[in-house]
Amino acid sequence: MESVRQEETSDFIRFEGVEKSFGEHRVLNGITLGIRKGETLVILGGSGAGKSLLIRHIIGLVRPDRGRVVVDGEEISSLPESRLKPVRRKVGMVFQEGALFDSMTVLDNVAFGLRVQTKLPDAEIRKRAREKLRLVELEGVDDLMPSILSGGMKKRVALARAIAVEPEAIVYDEPTAGLDPITANTINQLIRDLQKRLGVTSVVVTHNILSAYRVGDRIAFLCDGKLCFVGTMTEARLSNEPRLRRFLEEGV
């Protein structure tokens, strides 16, 4: 196994010895990983490797059995639910299926976090929501309902909602899943553009190798509940780690 290099300096998100089991099945087995401020880290791994489970620890949707999760210098693993709100404002989450509210218009979906987490007047909230829709290249859709949107449009609305409260990090769970190649490329480009424009830290879980190369600064590869590779995109291509090489070559 190749050595997995970690640096604590300038990490915005950090996992320290994180373990998580369900019954007798241990999914995460001592994950230590630093995600640097302002970078885009891609998490790769086979089905059931624990990629989505790992990122759900970042906003406290899942708590580790052992270990620590640190966000912006604050250890959040044992925080009560009442104290997680400030952390969740720092980290926007784009779920795999978008997780839009079907009973709300596009504009109200994007505005939801602002209404819950701020005391801004409604006119300002609607203005900010429209600004974020423009950032993801959606205009003139304010009054549409999610049910009539295409898959790619739903992903962009979900992304606009995630950035509406101006988080310091964005976590993406399979952002291109179920999309055709052209739409997937649009989402990939948006991820890169937003990282550059907003300076956010980005964490992207994907099984799409092409997406990984297009959006990532570094790759973290999960196998058997552990990290068996962490490095740059170039280092991943040159890696001798057999499971990573097979994954990249076969795209599975």
C-alpha cells in the first residue's frame, strides 16, 4: 500500500480516526483525512465503500462510533443537534437526487436556507436567491415547480440552494449521477467555476472517472473501509496501488 500523506495545516475539514459500523459490518475503519481550505477533493471508491457515509459526517447527519470530525477548527462529532446549525451554515450540501421540496417553487427552494437561517427581509432573500440562480446559469425559472424540471436543472437548483447562504464549503454527493454526458459536463464546469469564483472548499463524491479528473485537485480513494490512496490527479494516474489502477482503468 502506498503511504497516505496528510497535512493538518490549512485543513478546513478533517477526519481523525473515524470509524463507523452498522451491526457487525464496519464500513469506515479509521479514516484520517484532511481537506484543505479552497481545494476540490474528490472521494472515489467502489459501491458500498462508504463514500456517501463519510461525507454525511461533515454536517452531523451521521456521528462516528470512534474518532473525530473537525470543521473550520471545531470538533463537531459530539455536538448536540442544537449546536450544529452554525456548522451547517458553513457547509452547503448537494444531495444525489437534489432533495428539492416538491411543494415549493424553484425560487422558494433556493430561498429556503436564507429564510430558516437568517432574519433578512423577504425582498432581500428573493434578490439573493435570484442571484444564485444566475450563478448556476438558470434564469426565468423562479415560479416553476421542481416536478417539471429536467434532471440537470434540478441539480443546478440544488446547487443554487446550497450556495444561497454563502457557505465556506460545498459537499456534492454524486452530482452527475443519472445525467447525460453533456449535462454532466455542464455540472462539472459549474463545480469548478464556483470553486474559483467563491473560493469555497469542495468535496465531491463520484463514481464518474471523467468527472473526477475534470473537477478534482486531489483524489482520496476508499477501499475496505480505509484510505488506500490520497494524492493529486497526476499522482493518481501514476499510482502503483493496484485497486486504484483497476478502478481508474475500468471505471467501476
